[in-house]
Amino acid sequence: KPGADARRCCARGAGMALVDLLEVNVACENPAPFGSQFKFEITFECLESLEDDLEWKLVYVGSAGDDSKDQVLEEVMVGPVPPGTSKFVLVADPPEFEAIPEGDRLGVTVVSITCSYKEQAFVNVGYYVSTEYYPEAGPSEGGTALEAAEVPKPIDLSKVYRNVMTEEPRVTKYTIKWSGPAEAPAVQAEQEDEDQEDEPEEEEEVD
């Protein structure tokens, strides 16, 4: 359901951050047909006036083993941003199904929201996304998905559904330079994944 995944993402622990990501909600139907738009309602707080706009980017991971298959679904600049709390809806068209490697079209992948300032990413929120094939009724109607090996080829896209797993967001935060020339960001809080190659300096919990 839209809004069912309200998550507090308090960012005050990321060093003197001037922007705190407060909340992200999936604001579209979920589960939803694969060909429908993504909509995320984003709430953030700005502690003081910023010199530049904020850049928000939504990326769909096409293949876990090949970054070149990632699809940037939307990039928007938000600004000028006044001090205080702001809210907006990030809307994006779905990824190109045919551009996803055939072996990765069904199963679990990731969609991520990144916010940057002066070309420095300072927060990333990632969601697992399950994509399944429903031969008859969709998931909202109580339908049953087929195992990947049972899905007929070519795949009928009208029977493919995605489910953003709203209960498992992963938040990563970085320390950046908010004024003056930009520098490479340093990771301050990693997602809760013991299999990550880089050890987190500080774990960020999402309520």
C-alpha cells in the first residue's frame, strides 16, 4: 500500500550534515506491474541555506555482477532549499526490461535513491525489489508466481510484477564537504550487511 513503509532515517550522526533525510515512503501501488512508475515520497530537513541545489537520483540495478547494466531511472535537481523541512515525490518511469540481462530479469535486485550536494553523495537508501511472473491473477488478487525455470519464453511483460520490500531499507551515509571545493566523501554509516567488502565505521539503524 502507498505509504506503508514510513521509515525514520535520522542522519544527524553523519558528522555536521546540513541535510537530514527524515523519511522515505513508497507512494505508488506496491506490489505493482513491472511497467508502472516508481513513486517515492521523500522528506528531509535542511539546517541552513545551501549554496547549491540537491541532486536526487533513482537507480535500478540491472545485474548484481555488472555495474554497466544499472539504469538511472530519474535525476532531479531540487532547490533552492530553504532551512526547515521539505517534502517532494520522486517519480520515475520503470527500467527498460529488455536492457536487463535475461538471467536477471526475474528474482531479487535493488533500487536505490541517492542524494548529492556539489557532486558529492551524502546519503543512499536502497530497497530490495522482488520481480516475479504471475501467469493468471496478480499478487494483489491472490495469484501465485511461477518459479523462474517455469516461466514461458519470451516473457509476457504484462504478467511481470515487482514488489519493493519496504520493510528492509538499507541506509548509507557519507561525510562530505558542504562548503568550498568538493572532496571525495568518506563513508560514515554502512548498510547492515555483513557481506560488504568494506567494514562500516558506524552502523545506521532504520526504525
